[in-house]
Amino acid sequence: MPAIRSLHLRRVLGAAAAGAVVAVPLVGVPAATADPLDDGQWWRTAMGVDELNRAGAGQGVTVAVIDGPIDPSVPELDGRVASSSTECLTKTGGRQSSTAKGAAADHATSMASLIVGSGKGTAAGGRGMAGIAPRATLRHYAVLYAGTTDGDRDGCRLDDTGLDQSGEATARAIRQAVKDGAKVLSISLSVDYDAELVAALLDAYRAGAIVVGSTNNDARNVFWPGIGNGVVTVTHVDSEGNLDSSALRKSPLLDFAAPGSKVVSGASGSSGWRSDVLGDGASQATAITSGGLAAIWSAHPDATGNQVLQAARQAVGMRAKDGKYFTWFRRVGSNLPAATGKTESYGFGIFAPADAVKLDVATLPDTNPMVVDKGVVQPTAEEIAAATAGSADASPSTSSSGSPAPSESATSGATGSPTADTGEDDATSGEGSTLPWLVGGLAVVAVLAALFLVLRRRGGGPDGSARATPSPDPRDTHDTHDTHETQDTHDTTAATDGVAATTKEHSHGAS
């Protein structure tokens, strides 16, 4: 059963600036200022979000955020949450509210703001988080609640057994999101395996949707739904392109890296919502990747989801230096080679939507580059092929749970029935202040560890057999990304034609 990790958020007044300049002018990260909101949006400059949005800003694309409860009343999201729903029950059997105020809603609120945030907020001058796909339609589905299952574990109860059923709840949310027209599903959480997840992913692929899942910060591993075959699995880097200390590394399960260190995420405290609070994690990277894919798709509405993923894979960030090519947030330099393989710890590389959007996306292969056909994976490549053959617009199946339609707790940005403010201490009061809620990834108690080992995706060894991965050690937690005075920084070789797909880690220390 999943154990919710604490999301350590804090006000950080300094952020490292990127400093490399190559053959052509490099769009770098702005120098640190006294404004944490500006510093925490370094990723927008690094990724060229303004340039991306001139081509596509998510218009016509529905993005689903599957997470905990949300606060649609914060300035960033006012009027931007098209719907919010849940199937989770309270301990007394009533339906949970999918909306809330205070710390319980911080995680989902942050993820949604990174995708569709208006730029309005509670920081100086009324400023707040600006999303990467501000014109996308956002729908929200809550599947994790604090202390509602037996033993007061965080999760989702769907009946009177008291068991955590967040795996099944996530599967139901995936299915409902697809029925509601979602084209990109952003899932910044980890849950236990449930057979319904496999069927739900097939529904999503059948409908032509993209599913994006985070890696797990606490265990530095990948669990469901990120482990599912065909899911886009994301880890996180800082403003210099370095892997965060809590980031998964050296794993064949990774597909992309994206900004996730000292990223402005917002948080609630005793004084209410604060737009200028920074956070770290694969959650942020997952939301940014999901929104970026929606922005690409909006610029190429005739493309399929698979073609959008092909564009992202082919146009990962890369910069030339000393005759070699290295990972970066943009494609910087002339005559850059095509990216063809994976690095050890960055997957295909750092996601670069402002460059991917420039490709003729609708002409790219209509196959999901995240699907593998080796090892013991679920769903299998054959199942995915059968589900998607000639049925990109097919309706999702309804065979899995027969569950009732989720209740609508908020529509058109309405706040629904939010719970009372929890009165948590202000998250900006200092280092180590915590807000108890989920972050991608959530620490997972390995009740089903043995099952995880055989349900790995992309884990094939040289003989095609599944590669075992040790169960997460509950002591191996990395709750916070501290500011480091010194860094052991090494360039990371991109996987390109004629260049070995190996890495020398960007390291912040412990691995």
C-alpha cells in the first residue's frame, strides 16, 4: 500500500544559473534574483515556453490530472478547471469531496497550475504560476486522500472493506478521463499494482491518448502507473541539467527528464495560498512534460498522440561542445544529429517541446516509442497493437469495474464543497517546513514487491528476461533537495547517431 511522503516546499531565494554558451547564442537560465517566483520559473526560459506557446498553448487539447483533491479557487486556476471528480469514499461511506483548501489540496493544485496556470497569483504584483499549456482544458480526478483507509493510511477506499484501493481508483480515473475526452493524462503519483490498471491503459491507448507517469522520489524507482508499458516515464533535473539528488538514475524505465528542482509550485499555509513557494520532485517534471506534450499537439491538431511522442523523442534537448553532443533543455547548435537511443539516466534526453513543435509532426511514424516488446511487461506490445489497430478513435471498453460515474464536485472552475482550511503553518517559514501530502513519486510499501518484479516494463536483460529490481528501502528517503555549495558536475552524453548512449552522471552527491 502506498505511504504518502511529505512534500517539502520552501521559499528559496537563489537558483543556479546555467552558464554554457556554444556555437550559437544559448538561451540560458536567468540569474538568481530576490524574487522566488521568478527564480522558480527558470524552466520557462530554459525550455523556451514563450516560443512554444506562440506555436501552441494547449488549445483544443484536454489534459487530465489524476492526483489528490484540488483547490480550483486559487488565482492560477480560477475558471480553468473544467471538472473535478472522485470515486473515493470517506470512512463513513460518503463520497469524498474532490476539492479542498489547504495542504490537502496543494499537490494537485500545483500540478494543475504548472499545466494551465494563468500567471495570476498571490506573489508581489498579483503574479503567480504560468502554465506551459495555458489554453488547454483541464479535468481533475482525485484518487488519494489522507488517513481514510485501515491504519489511517493515505489512499482511496472504494467500499466498506477499509482497504487502500488507490490502484483500482487510478484505473477508474484513467478510464473516466478517456471517456471525458482527455488526450494527455498527467499522473504524478505511485500506486500498488492492480489488474485494472493494465486494462485502463489499453483503453487510453485505444482512444489515442498519451499517459505520462512520474518516477518515485523516495525509492528512486518506478511503480504503477509509470511502470506500465507505453507510459511516458519522467525524472527530474535542475536548472543546470543535473539530475536532482532524489531523481531515479541508471534505469531503462526512464523516457525523459524535465525540470523538477527548485520549481515554483505554490503551497498553502496559515495565511492561505502562496504562489511563490518552490518545490522539488518528479511530480513537477511530469506535469511540465504533460503540458508540453499538449502544447505540441495543439500546434499539430491533425497528428496522433503517437506522432507527438515521436516528435518529443526525436527533438530532445542537445547542445554541441568540443565536438560532442550533450543533454540540454533546447537544441543548441547547427547540424545536430538525430537522437536515436537512450542514455542511462535521462532516457531519450531532456524534454524540449519548443524544438519538437517545429517538426512536421503529422508525418512521423504513428507508433508509440515508449512501447517495448521484450521482457515481462504489461500490457504487452501485442495487447497494445491489438487495442490500437485501426481504432484510434474507438470508445474505451467498459469491462473492468462497472463502477458508477464519478460525482462532479466542481465544474467550470467552481469550488464545489471544499473542506475547511487546515491551518497548517506557513510553508515558507524555513527550511524543513513540511506539508503532508503526495509528491511524484510516493513512497510505496512493498506489499506487492514480488509482483512488481515480474510486471516490470522495459526491464529486459541481454536475454530478454525480466530484470529484477530491489524493493524500495523505506529508509532510503530523499524528502528535500537542499541547496548545494559544491557539485560534482559532469557532462552527459546524449544518445545520438555515432555517439555511445552512455552517461557520466550530473551528480549532487548521494546516489
